[in-house]
Amino acid sequence: MNHPTADIACGAKATMKACVISRQDTSPDGLAVVTDLDKPTEPAPSNVIVQIAYASLNPADINLMKLIPSLTPFRPHHIPGMDFSGHVVAVGSRVPAHLTVGSEVCGTLSISQIIQGVGTLVEFLELPAEIIALKPKDLPLDRSAGLGLAAQTALLLLKTRPLQAGDRVIIQGASGGVGTILVQMASASGAHVVGICSEANTQLVMSLGAKEVINHKDSAPLVDLICAEHSESFDVIFNCVGDSDLYTHSHKVLKTDGIYVDICGPGGPVVSYFRTLLTQWPFRSLWRSQTVMQYKAVNLIPSSRLMREVVEQADKGQIREVVIDSVFPIDQVSEAFQKVSSKRARGKVLVKMQ
């Protein structure tokens, strides 16, 4: 089926604005905004061109920024960013009929695209139609951009340990990008959610569905705060911040068949693998009195399947809100990345591309 091509993709303006990574400085300070990149005009048969409205930033973007120039040494421009929302402005001849010019969409780029230097901090982007999802009906474009990696990670955490009504759950990092979505999805399952966050974010986390909140104070070990407020053990700990302190002492607050589910904690996949190994027989008995009985690490590989499931969850009301910490114009992209680097963002940090 042939589809029309929007004039906006093929108009008089032949160049576009984008954020690019410097080969000499791959930190947020080394980012530059250019205005002379060629704008895509005619998509391949299975592709669409999206006018990016918002790009949502993630800690993973900062890590990948350091790798992109070395992995793609011959590409002149390396553009960061994985999550996006926007409007379809042109479609190829073999694009499915549900995607038309004007469709409001969201999605996450694949790792292979990022390695090639393709990113979402750009005004127009040609993408395979298969990685794009129509945005949730009740979420505007800015909040739809904030789903991406965060919501896919939250969904994967829950797939790792599905919840039932009555389960007692701790969510560490409940006010972050992943945590704010995970609190909603876990609460929708009927679980009793205890969120861990700073005192300033207590009302936010409660409004998302947490039954209780524990304010993490630097002056006291987190496990002591939990034990002081809860005599009943928990079924699951979801760690959304990568802090290993709670992991080390989690046997004090988890049930004997409880599980600690981690977002690939400190040390990366190798450390996560050995933590998982040490909770298996015959090693398990050696650690019974010292650490968690069950451990699983989630290493997200973004996929169109997960993105579509996320949109379905939002359309069902399982994700009611995507918390936005701040929105920066493209000319302040370095400041946006610095906010993500601070680890103090409440929800998502967005860059407005138009």
C-alpha cells in the first residue's frame, strides 16, 4: 500500500538541527548543536521519517556517548539519545497501514542504531517502521517520550518476578525514571508497595500508588531504616538505582523465598552474573545467613515488542503518569545531560527538539 509523503519532510529547508558528540570530549560538556545536517527526505520502503518533538534522556545515554566515536570512527556525526516522541511526516511504500502521515508515535532506538551513531537528539529521523509504536491515547507527546527505556525496564523487572495481590514489595529509587513507572505498575497488580526515596519526593511516590515511603537518610544504613519500620518481611526488592548496600543486607528484610531484582548493579553484567550464580545450589547454603537467597539482574535490550507492551499497559491505565523532572531546549542539551548525571532528577529529563 502506498502512502503520501508530507511536505514538511521534503520542503525548502534542506538542513536540520541536531546535537552531536565531540570525538575529543565525550562528556556532556563536549556536546555541540549543529544546524547544517542534511534532512532526510524520501524514506526507504519499510521506513518512516519522524519529526522529533521530544527526546528523553537516560543514564545509559551518557555511558554510550563514551563508546560511540570509538565504535564508529568513520562516521562524521555521532548523535546521542535513544527515546523519542513525535509525528510521522513521511512513510515508505511498504509501511503498515496504521502508520500514516500525522501519526503521533514514540519509541526507543536499538543498540545497533546507537552504535552506528544514530540518535534521537535531531529534528528529523528516518527509522524502520517496526520499531515505532503509536503513542498511548491518554498521554501527550512529552510524557510519551519519557516511556522508552524507563518503562521497558520496569516491565522487564515485573516479568522477572510477576506480582500478585498482597505481595509485599520494596522499590528502591522510587522517584526516578524507572521507579516512578514501576511503582504504578506494581500497585496496579495489587501489591503492597513501599517506596524508598528522599523526603522531598514522598508525596510524589505516594500519589503514584505506594502505600508507604521510607526516606533514605545518609546518616543511617538503609536496611536499618527498613527493619525499624517493618517487622514483616518482603517478597521482592526491586533495586532501580544500582546501589549494592541493600543487596548485601537484604536477607534481613526478605522472606526466605524472597528475591532481589536488580537493574544490572555495580560492576556491570559480570558482577550480576556471579551474584546470580552464588544464589544457586550448591552455593546457596553457604550464603544462607549472609546475603539474599535469590537474585536476578535485568539487562534491558530495547525492543519494539516491549515498547508495544508498554503502550498497552498505558492504554489499560497501568501507567497513568510519566513524571517529568524538567524540559530543556535543544540549545541547552549539555545542561539537560548534567541534570541526568547528577542522579537527582525526579522522573525524566526531556529535550524539546522543535
